[in-house]
Amino acid sequence: MAALPLLPGHRHHPLTCTTTDHTRSDCHGRFRPSHPPCRCGGLPGEVPAINPDIASAGRRAVLERAARLGRLSETDRDAIRIVQGPQFPRWLDQVTATGGCANPIHLAGATTVRDAATGEILHHYDTRCEPGERLLVRCRNRRARVCAPCSHIHAGDTFHLVRAGLVGGKSVPADVRHHPRLFVTLTAPSFGPVHRATTDGARCSPRRDAQHCEHGHLLGCPAVHAELDPLVGQPLCPACYDYTGHVLWHAQAGRLWKAFTDNLHNHLAARIGLTRTGLRRTVRICHAKIAELQRRAAVHLHAVLRLDSADGRAVAPPAWGIADLLVSVIHSAARAVCLSSPYSQAVGQYELRWGAQLDARPLEACDTTDGPDADAVAAYVAKYVTKGAADTLAGADHRLKSIREIDAIPATAHSRTLMRTTWRLGGLPEYASLNLRSWTHTLGFRGHILTKSRTYSTTYSALREARAKHRSSISQSAAADNAITARDWRYLGSGHTPGGALITAGIAQDAARNLVIAREELTSRKGEGT
């Protein structure tokens, strides 16, 4: 008898014997039972009957589904894949826990909490059971255009950090609200005339005579520019603009601030008749400052200054320490700053000074914790901490590896020229210590956008740790029981797939909407006095 055909994918082989009791002989002539009936319900080797209509309908359904998926974008197909995955609920929990972070960090590892006395395991967490065997955590990027949820949290931390130094709280005594406090703005000097916006309908740069510079450009501008006019901040004549001086001033902004604070102590000591050492033994000037990039792509600094006693923040400063005296000293100290850039045979040497526009405003003491001045200043600083160079088209939010990358950056022609100048100056050996090429994306400005003195207020780390302990009952119990925590984590990557980014954006929008509703409800309750 001829062998029956082998079914594709069938796990049984067809019979080759003709025995009626469904047995067959082995190679030694002995009989043994054949395979049991197959899963399709018939005997091994028996071809099941297939309904052609059902097979055709199933094939059409598969083809139609594939055609529908083919008409979708890659992002939509990836989102469907994630939603239909078996671990989607847990993935959704992780993304929600990050607040809809747009660029989460992927970590793998484990955390074990043991009792310090007995060695008993109180808690153990491992990512091997998580989707993709990884845990998603916030990126903590301060820039709103990179990650809006994380920048919102960073802005909130900045608000409380600055406000605590003005009215107390967060380990800062409430007595600081009665100390002399000032809000100071220091600007960069002029490197050439630029177009400016006016709110009262005044002209940009009116001139009686229509004179031209040596490059053929008008020395004035009779137009009236709106705030969003793309010409605002651009030089009237790019060839006359001092791009080299602009970049070198940015690179030395940290030294200028250090010279200003040193002069502040020196001038204050001379004004009250003390030596510099005697002044530092009597009072302490603490600060928190933030850098803001103007439309002309020049940095100016906003700073909160507070005068404390050298004995601590809880002790009031001497009676002579009044705000009016500090305002006068701030102006004289800023005008006295004069530094020199490193000498270069290619560009020479530049004198570095603060700009003529200087503002110092005393903050009035208040008897309540919600003083309007303190809240306004803290909110102003928190607003600018979420902005990057790319927000004003004056730079990039990432470091550049080649000068060719500058042309691809969405920035103004003025900003691109500043970046090229920064890169070119970074190649000169005289400016090697400035490391300009690493800061080309910020036009030569180096350092963090917000810095403060140690005694001004709390720290970002302390605020994050307090928030983590508030959210995690495990951390609180571990700290209370004096437990030992062993951590073993490693970095795997960051970001979302296209479909994951789409789902995460919706979660972030829902979280932002809920926050707005909660604030409106809180405001209405305060208005009703409940």
C-alpha cells in the first residue's frame, strides 16, 4: 500500500501498514501499538475535511486586516502593537508614574531592602518581570520643548527653592523675610545696534539723517516692530556687529559675576568703615541667580540677593544693613568691574564690563507667607529656568560635534554667526582654557542656567528626596527601621518608540489638564474662604 501524504505541520506520521488493530511491526518484526488518534479527531494519517468556504473567509479576513494596517502610519501600527501586547497594563502604569515623560530613562536591575539586625528581606524589586525587563524613570530635563512634564516639575522645584530663600520654609527660617532682600538685573553691554520692539508705537532706531555705515547699511531704522517681529534682536549691520566681543563676554560671564560679588563686599565694607575681613565676620551676602537669553542672543542675569548675619540665617543683620544702602553699593560695584580677555594675536584683547542697564529693586518685607513680591520673583525665575537657547532661536539644546551642524540648527542668521564665531575662536590656542567649542550651542556661555550660594536656600536634591519619600511608603519604613538597602542598576537606553510616544503624549496632556482643573478648584475654594 502506498504511503499516505504527510500533512503540513502535522505531528504524526502516516501509517504504512495495513493492520486492522492499528498496530505495526518494528524493525525486529515485533508488533507495537501505533500512534494514538491525532488531535484533529481522526486517525493518524487521515486527512481532515476542510470546508473551502471557511478557509476562504479566514484568508480574506487576514488579508483585509493586513491591508487596513498597511494604510496606517508606522506610528499608528506601533501603537496598536503596544496596546495589544500582554504587558500593556503594566507598561501604562510605568508611563503614568513618570507623568508622561517624553524621553524616559530605561533602567534594569534590582533593589533589596533587608533588616539591619536580622537580615530578613523586607522588600525586593526586580525588573525581570517588567515589560521589556526594564523600568522607566523620568528624564528630569528642565527644557519645556524637550519634555514638558519634567520641565514643569523642575520649574516647581525652582519656585520653591527661590521662594524659600525669600520668605522661609524648606529648612530656611521664616525670619529671612525681614532681612534686606533685592532683585537685581545685570545686562551685557552693547556689541552693535540691533532692531528692537516697542510697546508704545515708537520707532525702532529713528535718526534725523539717513546716514549709512561703511558697509552700506542704514545706521537707523524708522520702522515700528512688534514683539514677534523676526527682525527684533537682529543687528542693523551684521558686518559692523562685534561678534568676537559678544562671544568672549559670554565665555567670561562667570568671572564677571565673581568680580561683581567681590566688589560688593569691598564697597560695602568701605561704606560702613570695616575691613573686608571684618565685614565677612559680620554679615553674609547670599544669592540665587538665573541666566536669561535675550532676543539679541545676549545673556543677562537676574539675581536675588539677601543680607544675613554671619551667625546664621535666623539672626538678623546689623541695623546699618538696609536695602537702600545695598542698592547704592550694587550700582557702584557693578560699574567698577573691568576684566580683560586672554590676549590673542588674531583678535587682540577685549575689556569686559557689565552693560549700562542695571536694575536693583528692594523687596518689601511681608508678615504673611504668601507675599506677592516673593511669589512674583520666584515665579519669574521659575519661568525662565524651563527655557533653552532653542526657544528664542538663539542656539541649540545639545552640543555640536562639527561646524557643519550649525547650518541645520533652526536659528536666526545672527545666532548662526555667533555659533560659527564661537567655534572659530575655540580653535585658537589662546582660548583653549575657555573650551569654547563645547559651548558653541550656547554661544559661548558656560555653566548652569541657575546657581546659588550654599546658605541661600535648600537644594534640588533635597526637594527631590522629600518628594520621593512622600510618594514611597517603602522608603519611609526603611528609614524608620534603619534597614539596609542594596541597589544594582544599569542604564539601557532612553526614549519611546513612535507608538509609545503617541500614547505618552496623550497621558501628558491629561495630566496637564487635570492640574489646571485642580488649580482652578483650589483658587475657587480660597475665594470662597473654605
